[in-house]
Amino acid sequence: MQLLNGLDKGGAYALIALGLTLVFGTLGVVNFAHGALFLLGAFCAVTFQKILTISKKILDPSITYFDAYIEQPYLEIWFGETGLAIIDYAVPLSIIVTIPTMLLIGLAMERGLIRHFYKRTHAEQILVTFGLAIVLQEVIRHFFGANPIPTPAPDIVSGSAAVGTWIGLGENFVYPWWRLIYLAVSTAIISSVFAFLHLTTFGMVVRAGMYDRQMVAFLGINVQRKFTIIFGLAAVVAGVAGAMYAPILPPDYHMGMDFLVISFVIVVVGGMGSLRGAVAAGFLLGILQSLASMTAVSSLLPGIDQIIIYLVAVIILLTRPRGLMGRKGVMED
Amino acid sequence: MMKQLMNLLKKQSDLTTILMFAAGVLTMPIWLDPIGANYPDLLQKFVIFGIFAVGYNILFGLTGYLSFGHAVFLGVGSYAAVWSFKLLTMNVLPAILFATLISGLIAAAIGFVSMRRSGIYFSILTLAFAQMFYNLAYSVLIPITNGETGLQLRMHDPRIIDNYFSDPLPGLPSTDFFGMSMNGYSGFYFCAVVLILAFYIAMKIFRSPFGMKLKAIKSNQHRMRYTGSDTRPYLITAFIISGMFAGLAGALLAVTDPLAGAERMQWTASGEVILMTILGGVGTLYGPLLGVGIIKYLENIFSTINESVLQQFFSFLPQWGENIMVSVVSPFVGEGWHLTLGVLFMIIIIFLPGGLMEGFSRIQKRYRKAKIKDNQSDSTKE
């Protein structure tokens, strides 16, 4: 049970960490605004749902004593049942919007800001993206307010899946459908990113760029453009992760920062510049975190659930300086 | 006589610097009056965060190690000071000493571990420690930190020393320095004296061989190692010193307002001190103080502006122009003050990574160049 709980959290961590590592490994930029991209993705879902449910006030026919109004979404007025179904599926559908939006945002960010920081020091990269993260977060707060916005999943999957009966662990062992779906989606995204990197020519060039950027440029490949696309891709991965996470955790404006800190820790644990390490560490830490919040463990070591991630990070960094699967020569000086 | 004075100023001996600095800080109520920053709360903030930033600058400015966890020491200092008020005495002196000592110890522990790595790994390690402390303050350490309510003074606190000498007075006691109350201006002057002392220590460090070693580490650590000097003890010492400065600042926060909460330890608070240091100028003596002044002043002004103030401000425009301006500017003020901060920060990093102090020196250089050019063209004419 806790293992599953950890898996969907780990899925989100892994997705964010994947994007971070991708950007870091190829562009060599430490992007503190990556959590903000996750946040933007989640709010893409929120916005999409809001647009779908733009409603018209009409007279409620069931109440005759006074003028009572109910709000009826335009979609329902226009399409009837189909419209309602569309609203119900707002979150999964919002991915269609999220992908191009995040791609655009990612490209704009790379072109407008990140590109000028390739040659600066890592400290300056951290600081400028940190500033950007603050700006994005505050813009979101300005438009959506400071409170979490509930974004429900479609009705059909709002219940729990009887996982226990499938694998023979009894009927009490149930698990929310949406989390299962999230797990599936994140696995799918991770595998497609890997497939993209390993099976296409573009991916090959990117991987080559991760090993030796200069050499690839010498071979006459337009590295700059590849970088821009990679950044866009990372933004999309983070955005989709955010959009899909909205039903699990109602998005509020500081969720980006909350996830950022953890995912940075994950990237470092997994090893800077190692995609596999990032994914593995993401799932690992997600599972560890939910294991630590079990009552049996937390009564033994109170407070361990709060700090387990950071504790593991400290231990790993001190014993395996390059993280779990870090390569030699990345960020060594 | 005048010439001698000028020479003295040019030499910038330690004594003249500190005297000028002391004069500047102590007269703050006078020269900050015209811009409307002359009230004790704000002045205290200037001074206290000044200590924090000066301390942070010893680490980041001299060694280049970017710590994302310095707010921990601020928080620890506050808690330690409030506990001293609760258990021992309302006198601020033991509280400050106690807080500085405790935060120094914690800084030694964190620094000992974190300083094994450098670069971004160091930043992440300090961040991890900061998050650990922050989360623990809300969970396991609640007996010490009092969780979300924050640690407060109570009527029935033991206050061993105070109660030994005199019977407890009715009502909540307030902090004092041998009878001098720590509210309002006297609080400010007390903090100001502490800042001057702290600044003197920082200046001494900047101009000492120890400071030179730290600067050398920043410029090339490998070379330092090759020449046979072990950099680690120096780095750890710098970390501890800056941690103690932060603890001192935290203690003073508790002195002026005896309340400690864990939100002081959040990593965004660490981000704020980085911001201040960078805005003013990393690695310069006065830069961080300048940054603190600007940020705290702007925060104070911007967060109080609301829409009606804006409407008044733009009332000279025609109605439609006024509406546009108000809707454009309003996200940046009041609650949205952090947005302004973020934008300001980005602009500084992008265009002026050395902070305002670098900007000043650039302007100065250009001015000088122009002057030299003028002189040359004059002489060629003759």
C-alpha cells in the first residue's frame, strides 16, 4: 500500500528530476525555475477547466417563489450531455493544451533568458532562475489567488481500484484510480523520453552533446537549436507532470517551490547529468518517503517522515560524491 | 589641516572607516527622515538584517560558497534568545551570547559536513539541512519550538536570575539591557551598536591574512591546494563565523520582539539574504548593507500601497489612462511586492552581476576616463 503511495509521488519526482537533468546535462544550466514549470503545467489544467466551465446564469425552473439562478456551463447548453462529459474529463483533456503551451513557454524561456547564461557561473544561473521562479510564482498568485484550487479528476476514475483483489491481498487493499493512472502516465512519459533519446537521430545527437558539447559543435551540428528544443521538451515533461498532478494535490502558487527543492535533491542523489539516476532516485525517494510516514516507522523514529529525503541526500552525497549513477567530470570543480 | 584630513580619508585606515560608519549608522534617524523611513521598527530591521547580510557576505562574498540554508541560523538564534528570556533573565546580554554560541555550534556541525563538497553540491547540502531543520521545527521539535504558534513569553516562565533578585512583576516583562528598555529608539540604538561592532569584525576579517586566504579560495581553490595550504579549516571557520552573525541577527530579532517562529527558517528567507547581498554587491564591504537598506525600504513602501493610493498617484492622467496605469502597476505593489522583488533581482543579475557597488565603480571609472580625455584634448589644443 505504502509502496504504491510512494510510486505515484515518485512518478512526479522522477518526471521533474528528469527534465532538470536533461537541461543540466545538455545545456549545463542549473535551472531553479524548473519547479515553476511544473506549477505552470498544473495551472494550465486549472485554466482549461475554468474556461470549459464558463457559465451562463439562467433562471432555475425548479424554484418558483423567487428568482433563483443556477449556473449552467455553456458547453452543456450547446452540446448537452456531451458537453458535460467534456467538462468531466477536463484534466486529461487539458494535456492537449498543456503540451503546446509549455513548449512555447520553454522555448521562450530558453531564447529569452537561459541562452544568455550559458557562459556565466553556476551561481549566477541559480540566482537568475531563482528570480524567475519567484516572478512566475507571483504572477500565478496574482491571477489565481493564494488558495489551493480543487481540480477534480473525471468521475469515472474518482473511486478506488480494488488492487488487493487483483493481486490477492484481500478486498481492503484499495487504491485511488487516478493515482494509478498517474503512475501509468509518468511511466509512459519517462519511457517515451528514453525512447526518443535512444532511438532517434536527434536523441543520439543530444546524448552525444551530453558527453562532449564542444565536439558535437565541431562536427557541424547546430547545437544551439538542439538545446532550445531540449529545453522545450523538458518544459513539456514538467508541465504534463504538473497538469496530471492537479487532481492529486489541489494546485496552489507555491507548489512549484515545494517540489523544486525535493527534485533538486533527487537530481543530486541520482547523480548530476544522469537521466537514469534521476528517474531511479525519484522513485526511490518517493517510496522511502511514504514508507517513513507509516505509523510503525514514525513511532520508532519520530519525525523521520519529514526529513528522510534530506537525510538520504546528505548520506549519499557524503558517501558517493557523484550521486547514485553520476558520471565522472560533471560539476567536479 | 584640510589636506591632512583628506589624506586620512584616502588611506581609509580602519579607525576612520569605522568612525565614519558609526556616525552614519547612529545618525540614521536623521538622514532617513526625509524619505519617510524614520521609525523604530523599520530602523531596527535595517540594522538587524544588516548584521545578517554582513555575516552572509563573509561566506559568500569572500569564498564564493553559495549557501542556501543560512536562515536556519537566524531561526536558531531567535529560538535560543527567547529560551534565554524564558529560563534565565530578560536581560538581553545573556540571550545574545547564548544565541550566538548555539548557532555557532550548529554552524560548526552543518559546516563540517557541507564543506566536504563545493559548488552546487554545497548549495544543495545546505538547502537539505535547512529543510530538515524547518520540517523538524514543525514536527518533532515542537516542545522546543512550539510549532506553528511560535515560541512566546509567558507569565509563568521560570526566569531564574530575574526572580532571584526581585519578585516577579505583574504582566509580561519586556526585554531590557540593564534597565534600558529595548522598545523603540533605544532598541534601535542598541542594535546599531551591535551592528557597528559586527561591521568592525567583518572589516577586520576582510583586511586580514585570513580574509586574503578566503579570497584566494574564491579565485582558485585548486591552486591553493597545490601550494600546500589546506583550505578546509578556513572554509569551515568562515562558515561558522557567518553562522554566528546570522544567529546574532536572529537574537536581535527576538530582542526587539520576543517571539520566534519557524517561518524564519524557510529557505525563501535564505533566498532573501542572498538577494540583499547580491543587490548591494557581493564581496564588498558596504554592498550588503546597501542591499538590505534598499530591499527593506522598498518592501516597506511597496507593501503598503493599495489601489486607492495608485489612483491618487495617477489622477493627473485622463480616466482611461488612469485605469490602464493602475491595472498595470497594481500587480507589483501591496501583496505583489514579491513580484517586484523577483523582477528587480533578475534585472540585477542579468545586467549588473556585481550589484550596485559595481555599478557605482563603473560610473566612477567612466567619469574619470571622460575627465582624462578632456584633459588630453585640452593639452593638445594648447
